[in-house]
Amino acid sequence: MDAQINLSVKVTTDLIQSIVAICSLSEQEITLHTELEKYGFDSITLTELTNNLNKKLGLKLTPALFFEMKEITVHSIVQQLCDKYPQELAACYSGSSKGLSLGGKGVAAEPELVFRKPQPVAASSVGETLTGGGFVSVNTAKAANPFRTAACVTGLGEGPLDSQRDSGDLPEQAWPSLVMNDRVKTYDPKPCGAVAVIGIGGVMPQSDNLEAFWDHLVKGDDLITEIPSERWDWQAFYGDPMKEANKSQCKWGGFLKDAASFDPLFFRMSPNEALLLDPQQRKFLETVWQTIEDAGYSPPSLAGSQTGVFVGVTNNEYADLIAESKLPADSHSIVSNAHF
């Protein structure tokens, strides 16, 4: 018990120091049971706090840690860390683990998490429902896009962007501002013109596509529902987590419809590989395809072009589900659940 208390005290000290460094307050102003948002924390600064804790404690945390808590306070964070990572923390403070020591010295360098503004992730443009017996067809009609319109950029005509800029048709406020650091050599930079969004795709809670999502927003619909029975039986886990193990008082959320929908053959993938493919990656494939299609291109036409694909991912609990199901080891499971 004394060892646990001592560990909690050390983690609390380091956590408060990290908070103070970020929000520019004194340690005396930080209390154990005040929510961090009262100190001005948001998604960006929580990500910074995650990076600081990883360096100090030699852990591999993600910002998702904070959103699993009922209250984001110093006390709740310390309790969560001590419950989940007792051995790692003990090794960190004792210096018995190779390469680990307090303050991040000697800690193997982990790539820092960088905050990016959230983008719509996941769409279901083509799909079939994955079931134990096979695949059941679902509606795959392509959605019209209510968000894409030339009127979104004031003064943007029908002609090419370069000609508009040279002729003065493109308003100056549409030109992007250039931000350079002192290591970049500049040679009379010129405005590169506006950025045109020509395709978009997405799926949201209770919305098969962005058009349906927009209609819900216009109507002011509440898209939060009880946990669907096909996800899990929330009643079996409902209870006070402070009194019972493996209990939660959460029974509400925003859920995608037909979350298991996927057509592996469309993506030239075997059904066996699809079963092991993380649902996040399934939806990512569908979203990319839908976005390219919405822009009026075919994916093969982009082969060999200077096209970049950027994606933000978080935890991969699906790998844990596969392990718990005791499925035999398969080469597909490595690639299908890799979050590089």
C-alpha cells in the first residue's frame, strides 16, 4: 500500500509540473479535483500534455486516454495511469528498466503526437454486411454532395485559377498567406492561388452520407442514441464503476449505421482478409474511394500522379478483439491492423 501511495505521489508531482509548463500557472494554483478545462486545456494542449507524459514516464499514451474519463482531473489521470501502467511507472521511477528514467532521459524516442483539425472519416459508398454466413447486400447509392459549390469562394469564376489570378479576377483575400521559418530560403514568393475542394465524402452518426448529415443539422435533429444492441448489450455492463468492476454508466453515443458493411471483392480483397481488417481501415478505404469518385476521377487515373493521402488514426482495439477470439495467427492480421 505504501508503495502505491508513493507511486501516486510521484506521478502527481510530474503531472502537475507538466500542467504548469503548459498553462503557465503556479503549482499552488493546481488542485487535484479541478477539471483541466478550467485551466484552459483543449484538444491541442491535451495532446501536448500527452507528449510530455510520454517523455517523462516512458509511456506510449494517446489523447484518447483523457476521453475515457468521466472527469479529466489530476486525481483521475493519476488514478488511471497507476491502474493501467503500474509496472511501467515503477520501473521508470526506480530506474530498473533499460533505457528508462525519470524526466525522459534515456527513454526511447517515440514520435510525438501532432494535433490536426478533425476531418470527416469514414463513408459507406459501397458495401456488404459481414456476417457469420457470408455477405448481405446493402444499398450503395452514391450521395449527392451539398457542400461542394463554386460559390464557396467569393469572386471565383469559371476559368482556371492561374488565369484568374493573373487577370485580377481572384480576390486577394482568397490567396493563402505564406508562413516561412528561418531555415527556408525564399526567392520572391508569389501567391499560389486558392485551394479548390473538388470532392468530399463522409459518414456520420445516423447519416449514410454528408447530404443526410446536412439535413439533420438543418432540422436540428439529435443524433445521439442508446447503444444499439448489435454493438453490445449496454444493460449487461450498466452500473457504478466506482462500486463494481467492468461497469459503466455510459449508454448513449453517436453511432454509424451498418458499421460492419463492407464489400471486400470490390477492393480485390479476400473475405478472410476482410474479417481481420480493422473496421476503421474498411471505412477509410470506402471514404477515399467515395471522395475520388465525388471529384469526378477514377482511382486508376491517379496512378503515377503526385497525389498524397493523409490519415489520422487512434487506438486499434480491434487487434485485441482478434486476440480474444483466439483466431489462428495469420499474415493478414499484421497488415490489416497496422496503424503506422
